[in-house]
Amino acid sequence: MTTAVVVGSGPNGLAAALTLAAEGVQVRVLEAADTVGGGTRTNELTVPGLLHDECSGFHPLAVDTPFSRRFDLSGHGLEWLWPQAQYAHPLDGGRGAVAWRSVEDTAAGLGADGRAWRSVFGYLSEQFGDIAEDFLRPMLHVPRHPFKLARFGLLSLPPAALTARRWSSAEARGLFGGVAAHAMRPFGSPVSSAIGVALGTAAHRYGWPVARGGSASIATALTSLLAEHGGTVETGVRVESLAELDSPDIVMLDVAPGAAVRIIGGAMPRRIAKALTRYRHGPGAFKVEFAVEGAVPWQHEQSRLAGTVHVGGSFEEMAAAESEVHRGRMPERPFVLVGQQFVADPSRARGDTVPVYAYAHVPAGYTGDATAALEAQIERFAPGFRDRVVARHVRSTLEMEQHNPNYVGGDVVTGANDALQLVFRPRPALDPYTLGVPGVYLCSAATPPGAGAHGMAGYNAARSALARLGA
Ligand SMILES: Cc1cc2nc3c(=O)[nH]c(=O)nc-3n(C[C@H](O)[C@H](O)[C@H](O)COP(=O)(O)OP(=O)(O)OC[C@H]3O[C@@H](n4cnc5c(N)ncnc54)[C@H](O)[C@@H]3O)c2cc1C
């Protein structure tokens, strides 16, 4: 019987494990932490009973993928819940904008700019199923839907600053800037529109759902289905070297590229080790969980309905903050992402106290305390917020890396989304999952299609391994 060891139980590690186990491979997953799930863990971090997603909160790209179609997790307790508004962008003075599921409703809220919103997101959201099929795979392949992919590419290639010129109002520009900021790239850099266009399109096509009971339900469902296929997971086991494993036929590494170099050691061809050592990580995230009485008192009332609220003010302010972060300087007014998962999933709250999740974009490895700057940004658009906070839990960039070694310097997306790494990650190669050692693969978010709790990197890596076995 073919045997496999998967190092790391993030969504990609578990997806790889499941894909292999379903083909009859005997799979063991080894996880360094005491709990499974990597970026899909949920915990009571502030007050008992309040469920906080420690990392991933919203899952637009997990709803409908080749992996989700192959493995039905709904029978194992995974249920998606949608907020009424997918994401919102408050501005000063109680103004703001909202992305609804419907492109038409969103466009209607943007006045004269609605037409341009429709022209960017209308066609793409109708065709997103086909487009995603191509971009959820490594870039070097013959596209199944070349014309649709080309249209997506044309809108993705420009810098976010150029794409934003399609809109003139602060509301529409802010709405796009907030979603473009997910790339954690300067808005003037090439291809910095790509992630904003993809996530913005997905908001209309699939919404930005949360998992009932917390993102840990994703890991629980994956682990449960894996067990049905005979796979096992051991926690509290940190793998430092391939030599610790009993020479399985397949090794899947759900780790950052630098860690893969260390684990494989001298067995890795030098040119691959060199390429992986040059892999670039992005800026950091400074995360604060809040227990809040009632809810966040956003002045822009529709922001109260949104799962995600992008807090950064105008497009220009966000652009300046992201540039500062890239230069290694902490901005006075950072971009802050606020998660209100409880609006879709009230089971995470206790009585009138709700869990609110927030992280600020900060320089890589930032050692200062960004709590005050983060809170000031929320308070600016939600006066009275601080008075409602009954407890908080803070995680700096370094604590983020201690929590999960894949988040090097607090880089929560395991790799800078620069133009080269968006196309070729972790290195230019026809099969980017291979590591130059027979049977050993990288399957983390450092491989295509990149960050997110969708499991597609793990699924693709496992399929590559199975293809080489001739399964
Ligand atoms: C604050 C934050 C917010 C996010 N928001 C979202 C979001 O809303 N939506 C979304 O889709 N994604 C989001 N993400 C990103 C998402 O969580 C990650 O991209 C995803 O979890 C990557 O999955 P993975 O399996 O590649 O790795 P990870 O989830 O990072 O898991 C890797 C696992 O491997 C283990 N490991 C590492 N090294 C070893 C070793 N040597 N031995 C044994 N085990 C090891 C780690 O402990 C960890 O459990 C967010 C991340 C963070 C931190």
C-alpha cells in the first residue's frame, strides 16, 4: 500500500491528505500545534463562549472549487452562512459604500459610479466559475477558458491605482481600495488589482461566507472525512527533518518554502534550495480580538450589516498606508480589516456580547504595539467603540509566527503577492509543487493558487503526486 506523511494540518495539508486517502493511500498527518487546522482554528480568546476565528474568517473562494465538488464537507458539519452585506467601506461623516451579493444592488448604491462597477464585476461574476477553474491551478497550463481568463487578466494586470480611476466618488474608490488592499501590495505596483478583482468578483458570485461555529468547522469537517478514508492526524509533532519520517512513498509539506529547505536539507537540489530561499514574504498582520457589548457602532449604518468592514478611509489614504508598510514604516493610520462574523453566525456571541476580529497591515516583523493605532481607526468611523470593548486579545507579528510558523514575520498569506510570485510561486516550474526530491512535495499557500482556506494548493499538490504514481 502506498504511504504518505503530510507535515502540517492547515486546510492545504488536510486537503492533500484527503485527496491522497480517497485514492487508497495510507495517510498520516503530523501537526506541530496542539490543535489541527493551521489557519482555520477558532478559539475563545476573550471571554468564555465567544468564538473568535484566529486567522481565516471569510471563504469566498472555498464555496465552489474542484476540491469542494470532489469532497462534500456538508455531511461532516460544514455549513456556510452569509452576512447580509458582503463587505463595507465606511468613510468620514457617516458616509460609506457596500458590496452586496448582487452587482446591480451594489451598482445602484454607487450612483454615477455604478455603471463602472457593473462593467468590471458584471461579466466576471457571471463567468467566475469558469475563470476560477483556470486561476485555481498553476499558471503554466493551457487554459480551459482562454477568452474569459484573458478578460479577467486584463482587469487584473494594472496597478490598483489605475483600476481605481474608473470611479470618481470616494465611496466607489474606497470600496474597491478596501478589497484591493487584501493583496497587501502598494497600490501603484503591477498586478496589484488582481486580488481585489478576484475577491470582489467572488463577493458577487459566491458571497463572503463564514463557517457556522467558526472556521475551525472547516478543519473538523476535513479531519472527519479524512478519518472515514482511514487517514490519521497526530498533533504536537513538529517535524524538523525528513529523516524523522519512516520513508513514506509521499511526503507533503504544508510549510513555508524556507522551512521546506530546512526539513529536506542536503537532499534538495541546490538550484531549488536557492530559488526557495529567495522566496519573498509580505508585510505582517497585527491582530486584535475584541469582545464588544452590542456591536460596533459604525456611523455608516450599512456597515453594521457587513461580515467584513475595510477600515482605512479614502483610497488615497489606504494607498499611502500600504506604501508605508512596504517601506518598513508603521503608518499612523494603518489599513484595518474588521471581521463581524457574528452578523452571519449569531451562535458565536454570548447574549449581548459579540466577538469582533481585526487586524492591521504592519511592516514585516513589526515589533511595536499597533493596538492603539488599530483601535483609533475603528473609533474614527465608529465613535464610542472603545467604550463598548469589554475584553481584548492581542497577537503581534512575532506571536503570529509563533502561533503558526508558516506566517513568517507575521505574513499571514505565506508569500508576497508581487507580480512574479502571483504567477510563479514558489519558483518558476512546470510543476510548482515538486521540490526536486522524488515523492516530496510542497502543498502550502506558498504554492498555486496561493493564500486562502480553500484547500486548492493541497488538492493540486496531491493530484500531482498521484499522477506521478500513475494512480
Ligand atoms: C489573520 C488572518 C486572516 C486571514 N483571513 C483569511 C480569510 O478571511 N479567508 C481566507 O481564505 N484566508 C484567510 N487567511 C489565510 C489562510 O488562513 C491561509 O492562507 C491558509 O490557512 C493557508 O493554509 P495552509 O494549509 O497552506 O497553511 P496553514 O493554515 O498556515 O497551516 C500550516 C500548518 O502546518 C503546521 N506546521 C508548520 N510547520 C510544521 C512542522 N515543521 N511540523 C509540523 N507541523 C507544521 C502549522 O502549525 C500549521 O498548523 C487569513 C490568515 C490570517 C492569519
